[in-house]
Amino acid sequence: ATPLLALDDDVLAANIARFEALVRTRGIDVCYAGKALLFVGLARRIDASALGLDVCSQGELLTGEAAGIAPARMVFHGCGKTHDELDAVASGRVGRVVVDHHDELRALANLANAARPIKVLLRVNTGIEAHTHAYVRTGGEESKFGFPLGGVAAAVAFALASPGMRLVGLHSHLGSQIFDAAPYDASLPILLDAYARALEAGAPLTDLVLGGGFGVDPIPGAARFDLESAVATLVADLAAGARARGIAAPRLGLEPGRSIVADAGTSLYRVIAIKHQGARKFAIVDGGIADNPRPALYGAYHHPTLANRTSDAASEETTVCGRSCENDRLVVADLPVDLAPGDLLALGTTGAYTYSMASNYNRFPRPAIAFAGAGKHVLGVRREASADLLRNDVR
Ligand code: LLP
């Protein structure tokens, strides 16, 4: 049944392997950012890899636990952790936590147990703005995330004075869908300065995490972010920067989300109707803003292809819309003029932030997720049933 999110096993495996190579050859600590897409079957793939898991909610943590990922391989994120989540951190259900602000530091200090100190990283807002969509930019003065540079020393001092905390590193994340190594290069010396000052203050730091954000181009065959060369530069700059400051080079950490799952995912839709309004041709499909909100939210492009047959017909501009009760345009693209009800349309690069941001708007059920490869498929997440939609309604 459609809509369906299909995850290409080979692409997923290749993306994971690409980051595993950085773990193995460069000693980089890589955690998959589960917010991009997470369910037990996918978490199991992460568990079987050399990657750790970055979780930012009770739900993501439970998913990692259900997949059997050891606490030491999970790190807890978020700028507004609830009491329950901080409790999960303090009770050792994750190996590390990235603390976003002072109130959280205080709350954690109260929950922490000196017999089993919590490994803490401080999220630093370096003030560097990545050139990406404003909604997904997380560094810079207009962003709510992290300690401002001027606040890091006080946070370090507070953590050092808390017996239940062990300060192990600094963290920064600049934004998402970044295609340029420059913002990473620009924030590195700023972070290294803060890192060196924290060492000087007596913090036993070992780690510097630069976050995720590596862009995935939605145009088939387009050049991707050159991860390997960006990382090579960062590793060299890190070593040189550490030497210049007279400190040991920290272990580098990365948190890719999109670059692991985006291009592995394809959303499949059935065309319900073809219609014309004035000069515009519409194809209405059996999904929309509920299962695929990124076009509406970020103006995201997901490349469409006719998936159930080949067509020699000429192409014409077609506006593909969902079936929600509003203008939920998914994409405008050239598609065969003979596109007809019953045809299957595939929208590419929907592995990241599509299912994970899906809703039940219009009380539509969320789609199923299937791993696909080598002529067979395995269900990863069942399609929601009508009963699921009513599950929480009080009768
Ligand atoms: N680390 C932290 C602390 C993050 O906040 C994020 C993403 C990542 C890592 C992973 O970033 P990635 O490698 O996936 O770019 N919903 C938006 C994207 C929001 C990204 C949020 N943070 C979208 O659909 O484009």
C-alpha cells in the first residue's frame, strides 16, 4: 500500500560504511543523529555498525534501548530536556550528555551521583552562521542553542565543582543541509580556544564534537558534500591548532543524520487524479503534507520519477499535490504527459526528516517503512491502522 517509505539497503549500508571508515581510519567518534529517522530496525543497523547513536528525547532513547544499543554508545541531546530525560541521563541510560544551558547544568548537578559521574559535553554557540535555511540554522546570535562563548568559562567552572559530573568535551552544531566546509573550518579555532581555556581551568577534556549538517543534494547525480576532504582538512587543522596551543589534539566527533539516511529513502505514492486548473496541470497523490512536510516547511525539493512503468511520452510541467485539505504542493516538475491515475510516483531523498516529521494531519495514518534491496523487502515499520488513529481518544 502507498504511501510508503522505501529505504534502499545498499545506499544505507554504503552511507554507514562511509562514516565507519572515518571511525576506523581517523579515530573519529561518529554518532548517528536519530532525529533524521529512527525506528528499531534502523537502530539495529546502527548497533551493528561502528557508529553510536545521538538521541534527543525519551522516545529516541527507548528506540535505541529496544534495539539493544549499549548506554555507552548513546549520547543525549536537546535544548529543553525534561525532568524524566535528565533522570534517564543521571541514571546511566546514556554514556554522555550534551548540556545546552545553565539551568540544565544545575538540574543535572542535583540529580547526579558522585559515585557514577555523568560524562558531560557543553554545547557551545560559536556565533558562526552556516548558509542554510534559517529554520535549520543552529549557530549564530539569533539561535537559541548552546552556551554563548562568553558563558563557557562559568559553565566549565560549575561543572568542575559538581562531583557528579565529569566534563569530557565541547560540542557545536552549526545547522543542517550545509554544502560548504567553510563554517566548520571557521568554528574550529573558536572551539579550540574555548577547549584550551577549559583545559587550563582543570577540565579533563578529551572530545571536540562538530555536530552534523552535511548536505545531501536532492538532484539525482548531483555532487554531494565532499565529506572526506572536509574531514581531512578538519583533522589537519585540529592537529595544527592543538599544537599551536600546546595541548593534545582532542578526539573529533561528528553527528551525521541526513547524510546517513536521506538518499536511502524514497517515498512512493499512487496518483489518484489528474486535473487542470487554467494553465496548470495537477497530479493528486495519496500522500501529502502529513507524511512529507519538508516541501511546505523548507521549500525542499524531492525529485519525482514515474515508478511503475516506463513512458516514451513527452514531458510537461506537472504540479504534484497531496490529498490534504490545503495547497500541499509536494513538487513541481516535468513528468510524462500520459501520467494517469493508478501510476506510482517516487519522490527521492526522503529518508531524512520526512517520516520523522510526519503527522496525522487530516487523520491520515503514517506510512509504512520497508527496507528494500536485492529484489526483496523487509518491513521496518508497519503502516498505521485506523485503530491507531483512535487509540488515544477518550470515549
Ligand atoms: N547534531 C545536532 C545537535 C542536531 O541538532 C542535528 C540536527 C544533527 C546533529 C544532525 O544534522 P544533519 O546531519 O541531519 O543535518 N528538519 C530539518 C533538519 C533539522 C536538523 C536538526 N538538527 C530538515 O528537514 O531539513
